[in-house]
Amino acid sequence: MMTLNGYKDFLEQKKMSQEKITDAITIIDKFERFLHEVGSDITTSTYDNVHDFSAKMIQEKTNTYQNFVYLLYFGYYLKNQDMIIAAMDTIDGGEMFPNLSKQLIEKFGQEFHDEIFTGVEVPPLGLHPKKKPAIIKKLVARIIEKLGPEKSIAFFKLGLRDKYPDSYVQGHEFFQKSQNIDELLKFKHQTLMDNLRKHYKANSLFFTQPITQEVLDFVENDQKISAGIREGNTIIMKKIPYMTNKALSEKDRRKRNYYVCHNPMIREALLEEDQPINPIFCNCSGGFIKNYWEAVLECPVDVELLDSVIMGGEFCEFAIHLPSEIVELIDKKKGS
């Protein structure tokens, strides 16, 4: 009871409504009773405990996004990193299967969608990460077979992630003031470094990964990571690995690929196969990058997949092709 009271105080400090706090306590109470049944304890709950409880939530149809957020917050309250990572894993990419279904209908119609999804149901939120790769592999193979490589690339470039407008505001405001992409890239890199240093000092997780001095040095020495370097009309950028500290030290190729890859749909399969899915699917990560730059610049951009671990690369790398008029305007202002 003391743990639940402390969690209640934690949520109140986050200005959560009393209705939501009541719902959160209800879920955590159920989690505690579940752990007791399996011979575990709430203060030392493990990664597997969370996923086992997630399976129970799916069965009981209580696997809502908000309920998983309550579990995530409880992990933060306990400072239990295993629990945080597991809770993040349950919701990370939860929108991707529904978005795939929706976009197939919007682009190609219901009949085409139904052909692709024949015998396949949209997986429930909270499905164990190990069960996702087989589903997406089947769907992607069918899409490529029907559309061909070129049209499939164009489709996946749209991305399967939701847009997050709040995360674009800072970059948009900076660019509006500076009208200088090179300075914006430096700003993005510095902002990332400031964030990583904050987590390093607090010994807290940056999303799902711990930050070590090795991670700080690695990111600081390469502006391409999550920011980019402009080369003419193109920005070259790399995605920060999913688990950077482990990726830097891992010698086994498959394990290293797993630690680099951010895609929750296929990451687990990388432990068993070098190429568990057609690399064309990696273009969907470009859609996430495209959303950011189009919001910042207020104009269309094209994002090209250059490399990924599924393609045999060391990192996932992209080229953001800027409209020539944007670059000309910036160069003109820099010269004035």
C-alpha cells in the first residue's frame, strides 16, 4: 500500500487528473496481484513480468495506450529500468500496424488492402516484440509483390509513425529566426547532446537506453547522428542506435544490428537473421524524418534511404534532399 500511495503522490506531482490517477492505481494494483500470483514482487518486477502482464491485459481487453502509460510511469516512479524498457516496448510503434492498414486503404482502396491483409489481423497493442516480425514480414512481402520495388519504396517513404507536431516546434522556430539550415543542424546536435548529458548526470534513460561517457563521446564526435551535415542540397544524417552503449561494444554482428535498429516491428528478428525482412521496409523510417523537415521548412522534401543494418550497413543512414529554392534562399542570405 505504501508503494501505491507513493505512486499516487508521484502522479499528482505530474498534475494528472484524479480520474486518471484512480485508473492508474487500479492497473498497478492488478499488476501487483498478478506478480504475487507468479511469485514475484512489484518493487523488483522484470522485463518479462511486464510483457507477461501485457499478454494478460490483451486477453482481458484492458490493453489501452493509457494503461501502458500508467505502467511506464510506475517504472519511472520505481526507477526500475527493466520495467521502463518493457513498458516502452509495448507502446513503441503501436500505431504502425493500424497506420499501415489505413494508408493502404487511402492509397490503393479497400480491395487492395483486403488482399494484403488476407488471413492477417491487425495485432493488438502490447503484443510481445518477438511476435511482430513474422506478421510485418508477411505483409511487406505481399505489398512488394503487388506493387513492385519502386512503388513500394514510394509507399513506405510515407512512414508508418504518427506525426508529433510538438516535437517540430523548436526546430521550426529556430529556422524561422535564422533561415540557416547549417546553424539549425548544429543546434539540433547541441540540443541532443544537452539532453544526453542530462540523462547521464541523472543516471536515467534516454527513451530506452542508458547514457554512458562512451555514448556521449560517440555522439559528440559525429554531428550526423540525429542531426546531420549539409552537403549542397542534401543533408546526410544517421539515426542514433536503439542501444548505443551496447552497439559500440558488441562484437557479434547480429546482436549489434539488434542494438542499432530502432524499428520495433523487426528488431527482434535481427537476433536470428541478417536480413529478416526486405530492406525496402527500412524506407518507412525516412517518413519519420520527412515529417520533421517538412514541418520545419514548411515545404515538401524527399528522404532517401542510404543504408541500414538490414542492408549490411553499420548504421541506418538517410539523405534529406532539400528543395533548391530553400538552399538558394539560405545561401543568398548568408552572402548578404
